[in-house]
Amino acid sequence: MFKEAVFHRAMSPFVYKYDERTIHIRLQTKKNDVDRVDLIWGDPYDWHTENPDAADWNFDPSKSNYWNTFETPMKRSGSDELYDYWFIDVVPPFRRLRYGFRLHDGATSHVFTERGWFDEKPLDDTGYYFCVPFLNAVDVFTAPDWVQDTVWYQIFPDRFANGDATNDPAGTLPWNSTAPTTTNLFGGDFQGVIDHIDYLVELGITGIYFCPIFLAKSNHKYDTIDYLEIDPQFGTKEKFKEMVDLLHAHGIRIMLDAVFNHAGFHHKAFADIREHGSHSTYKEWFHLRDFPLVTEPLPNYDTFAFVPEMPKFNTENDEVKSYLLHVARYWVEEFGIDGWRLDVANEVDHAFWRDFRQVVKEVNPDTYILGEIWHDSQEWLLGDQFDAVMNYPFTNAALNFFALDKTKATSYANDMSHVLFSNTMNVNEVTFNLIGSHDTPRALTRAGNNKSKLRLLLLSMLTFSGSPVIYYGDEIGLDGDQDPGCRKCMPWDPEEQDQELFAYTRHLLQLRKQHKTLANKGHISFVHANDETNTIIMRRMSPEGLYYIYFNNSDVSVSLTAPQAGRGLDLLTNTHQQTLDVSLPAYSGTIVQVL
């Protein structure tokens, strides 16, 4: 047994409180090294004594007193390139828990505890063992339940639809008349969204994520001038409220994008500093190193990256904090938005985000708080800051396999298992899964304009745990390179839309809604990964049903054999079959429900 690879620590994501009664426990071991793991567990105050009538809990370990324990098998829940991951859920009778692990490798068994390794479990002192002192309900990670059932649609406001030419800013170009640049405008607005509500309903999305809508100089609006005003090119506050109410009436939630890491160059506070220098009453609002301010060759103040137009807020300043928290409350309270997507969230201090969560949840506990973080995000996902982050590890794994051909089937299965293990199940159920956005080349372009590969990407995302998002236009075959290329106008001429791709995407959304096991009610495991054929079979299982999702990411037809016998229903073709085996054309996939 390779003990050096065995790892557990009594903190998330290795142990966490899933709900008010249940504790989830995970263990990491070297891949294919351990045959079986049993959890040793018990209540720390439950002791066997010589005198069964003893009730004073003053036990003497030097006598024959010993700790009462249970041993329950853990499940191998997944693997990646190096490790196996083991899982168990425990419902301790008194919400207290001490626990360790008995590992078997076929020849020997050893006990692993917080104090190290033993040949046999020590029972004279519970201090040897990992500890969950008490399952307090207030410590359980909670995110809004509705997010688990939501499929998002991301809209870049200037590029979805121009419904009202009267609010077009000077220089607005005819719709879709030229390629997007970093500066051109096409007049997309709230009325355009209102005009196409039937399209959104037909597609089946249940949430819209808007890139910033606040007053700003740029076409992307990440350089905010006023967080309390809507940019007039999108419409008025009255029109915004009309749109929000219409979306809600059709069962569609709305999430706004905000940048609390930095302001725009023309924000009143930074403009005052540029005018008054060290005498400005706002000089503590930003991270300024010297006066006068300079922008070349590099700014002498902290910014987003090295962009002079985006000076970084000092969110530790009480005035800044009060101002931004007012913004956070205002749009939830006054307009009923359902979520905040927080740009550059990892560069803002944790104390600010804790206050942010408290303020927003006081207004509406069901508000979804989503952080833009591209790396390991555990410290933001402990229940006191964000509900979720943008799941770029999922994005990278899916693109590398299906679109870019950088990895093979085994690596894909390993990568996805690692994605699942990296966060708690509570987080996995609401994490924001994407295959492209305004910050990346479009998925179709990444896939070499191969729409069959795009379908595989959509199939993988819409059958995975989390809350998936479709970037506007992906569903009708919109392409585009790195921004600004990925920010093309939505084509509304039916001749410019791939209607078959739209129908395929809509069908997947319908299946995800109808079969909850395909969304967040089912356990995921990869039961087949073949590098020679580049094929995958993923199993999703819950008390409500059993499903196999098949992927053929190769240029030839293949036949795939399920790991069990039985009859099935192919949900994409709606055909019954006598076995669970399938034949798939090149670059295709399907879903089979076990009957």
C-alpha cells in the first residue's frame, strides 16, 4: 500500500456538511492501489464500559472501557490520472462524529487517522480520529434551490437584438453589417430582448446572464462610470423593469454582471482624483502609489491587469465598501434581479465578499452569487461568500477533448472526475458550467467549425452536474474568435441560423428538465473510456432512474457496449431498444434511459 498517496484532511472538500443531518466524507488514495476502504466512525461520547449503568461519562481508559465504533464500506466514486477517490455519506445520530479509515490492498489492511497509521484501530482515545465536532445547521453550505434546475443564456447586451433605434448612441452601425471590433456599436437593448421573448421560451432557457448594463464608455461596459444608472443605449430603468417582469412571467430568472474590483476611468470618484490629485476626498478609494497620476508607460496606481482605464477599488475602505454594498442591495431590492455575477472576483478581499453576501441575502435569500474565478476556488466556496464560480476547469476539460483534440478519452474521464472531486457536492450542483463566453473564442470556432463536435460539447455540458450556460448564438451555429470576434451580432434571419442545431439544443434542454437525474439528482461515474476508439460512456444514477450517456469523439462509426444487460429508451431518437448497446456515427452521442 502506497501510504504516501493517501490523503484526507478534516475540511472541505474532504469532509463537509451536506445538509442538516448528513455529512459527506472523501478520501484520496493512489490509483488502483487500494481494493477497499471502510469508514470507522462513531459518536465521540459513546463508550462501552464494564458497568453498563455508568452515566457520569468519567471513563477510565486503563480499565476495559473502549470507544464504540461502526465500520461502513465507502464507494470508489471516481478516479483521475493519479488518484482514486472514495466517498460515503454519514448520518450521525447525535450530529457529532469522530472517524478514520481502514484501507485494504488485498494483502494487508491498515488504519489511517488524524494522528497517522495503525495496524489496528485505537479505541482507548477518540483523539486519534478526525473530527466533526457538531453539525450546526447554520454551517451547512446553502445555495438557492432553483439554480440546480436552471439553464442560463448569456447575453452581451449590445449584440443580441436592437429593438429600439431611438436609444442608439451616435455612430451605431446597421445590425450585423460588419465584424465586431473593440469599439463599434450595434444598438442591442432591452427592447430587443423583449421582442424575442418567444425565441427564448422556445429554446427552453430558464435564466439570463447579462454582461454589464451600467453606464460606461466602452461597448463591453466593464469600465463602469455609474453603478446606479443604466447605460441609455440599453434603455431606461422603466424599460429594464418591464423586461425583468416579462422574463419572470415566463419563468426566466435574471442575473446581472458587476465589477466591484475596479471602476471606470470616468467614474466620479476617480475623475475627482484626476482633477484634485492628493487633495481629492476620494484618494483613499483606490490604490494610488504617487501623485500626479500617470498612465504611461504603466499606471502608478493599481488597475485591472495594467489597463489605465480600470483603476482598482480599495474595498477595505469603509466608504467604498458602503457605496458598493448599496449598489448590491439596490438592484435586488428595487428591480428584483435574481443573481449577481462578480467580475474579477478573486482580486477583491474576502471580508468584502462576506459582507456582500450578508447584504444581498438579507434582501432575498434566494439570490444567486456567482464569482468569476479561473482557478481553484475553495476559499470562496465555504458558504460565507459565493454560491458558485464559473467552472473553467470543466470548460478546459471539455474543450481539450471534444474541440481541440488535445486529450484522449481516459484523460477526459480523469479530468471530469477531478472537477467533481475538487468541490463539494453542494457546490457542484450549482456551479456555472460553460463551453464559451464573451471572454473566449466561441465553442464552434474552437471545434474547427465542426458542428458535430459542438453537439458533443453541448451534450457533455447539458448532462453534467451544475447550472449550464449557453452563450447567445451557440445554439444556431454562431462562430467567432477571441474577443472581439466572439461578440458578433445575433443573426435573426432564419436563413443565417442552423435550425437543426437549434432543435438539437432545445431537445437537450427539454430532456434535462424532464429527467432530473441528468441534471443534479444523479451520481456521475465514467464506466468506459477507450483511447483507441476515443469513446466515453458516462453513467448517471439516482433513485429516480439510471441513464447512460455515450460519446463517440472519433471520425468513424463505433459500437459501444454498456456495462450491464437490460432494455433501454434512446432519448434523442425516442426509440426503444432491447439492449443498452448503441451504434454511433462519427462525432456523435446519445442518451439511453434504462427501462
